[in-house]
Amino acid sequence: MSLIEQDLAMSTTAERKVVTSAPGVEPSPDWVIVTRGITRNYDMGGEVVHALRGVELAVRRNEYVAIMGPSGSGKSTLMNLIGCLDTPSAGEYWLNGVLVSRMEDDELARVRNREIGFVFQTFNLLPRASALQNVELPLVYAGVSSAERKERAKEALARVQLADRMDHRPNELSGGQRQRVAIARALVNRPAILLADEPTGNLDSTTSEEIMRVFEGLSAAGQTVIMVTHEPDIAAHARRVVVLRDGRISSDETRDTFVASLNTRA
């Protein structure tokens, strides 16, 4: 068992229950994500929709977690909350030791830019810019010097095995390579968590496996990865799988247990 697998084994259900049941108490630095009793309600023309109903989730630093569930389960809402794109109606959300659930929009934006790297199913690359220039872009907005931008962008591209493609434009890259550029761009700010929303949604099965190997490599190197997907075979690449139904966590299992349950249902 590797050191990271040992760390995951330590993150037992009992430990997670303890850290999520201590309202107002700052989690230890080991926990990068902690939600306590998170709810999110929406007023849809006078009708209240309960998208999340008391979600309690704890993720240790360096974990690789998949969040999945059917349409309407609340996984997109939970992703928006974890990504600081939205705030809960009630409950606490701690990100990297900071209580972000009580922050205003401008404070959330700063935390989001500093702590979270986003990867989406659409690559959102600038078509006329090279891979290196696309990866540099977040650092341009952050006011980082040109020399440091290039060094950090090269480092991020090397992490996704694209050091030999940094001068290529998106139309000169395969779909998998373009997604790897998008992953490198998400990594360039050295975020606390990498948040991937359906990262293989626009890719064929072979290329999807390529991207899953990239995430596995990043996780093995110590990056915390949270992946949102509706595909069980993609979720099975994570070391832990959290399943949402009707706005609640219906199961929270290790990969082996999750895969075994899939095989039982097959």
C-alpha cells in the first residue's frame, strides 16, 4: 500500500463524521474541504426547490474523490458550492481552513482564484494562443511577472506530459491534449484543490482513459482532486466515490467497495 493509499485508509467514516459534526470549530489542516449541514434552496417562481438537504462532506488533503449522481441529485449545486461559485442557504463550508460560507461575493472571488483550479468538459482555450500562452493566462490576471509566468506555465505543462507541445495552438492538438492544456491552466496557480466538472464529457473512451491517467498521476503526486461526473466507470478511477441522491449523500465508499457494488448490480 502506497503512502497516499495509507492516508486515504486513515480517512475513515468515523473520522469524517467527527470533523463534520463540530459546528463553528475550525478543522485541522489535514482537511481541505469540510461541509457541515449544507443546504441550498432555490425559489422557482414561488416554489422552493431543495437542491441540497444537509450535506456533510469531509475531504482530506491529497484525496482523489469523485462526486456522482443522477440528474437532479444535487451534484452540480454541490460543485458550485465547493468551487465558491455559490453560497449555501444554511450550514458551514470550510475550504483550506477558511470559513467561506459566510463570505461576500468579492471575498469568494479572491478565495476561488487562489485556492481552486477548474477543469470543465469544454476546454475554453484561446484558439490563436499557444498552449504555453493559454496556461499563462490566469497568471496574467494575477499580475505575475512575464518571466515567472513562463516558468510556472512550463512547469504545469510538464506535469501533464505536454512539455513538447507548449508552442502548439489548440487546433494543432488532439482532444486529449487540449484537455491536458486546460488541466495545466487549472494547476498553474498551485491551487489547494483541482475541481473537475465532467472532464471527459466531450471525449471518446480512449481519450477519457488518457485524461483519467493524468488525474491519477496528479493525485499520486499530492494534488487534491475533486471530480464531478455522472458516469460510474469514470468515477471508479477515483480513490473514493460519493454518491448524491435527492440532495443528500446516499453513499460514500472507497473505490474497491464502489466497484464491487457496480459488479453486483451488473
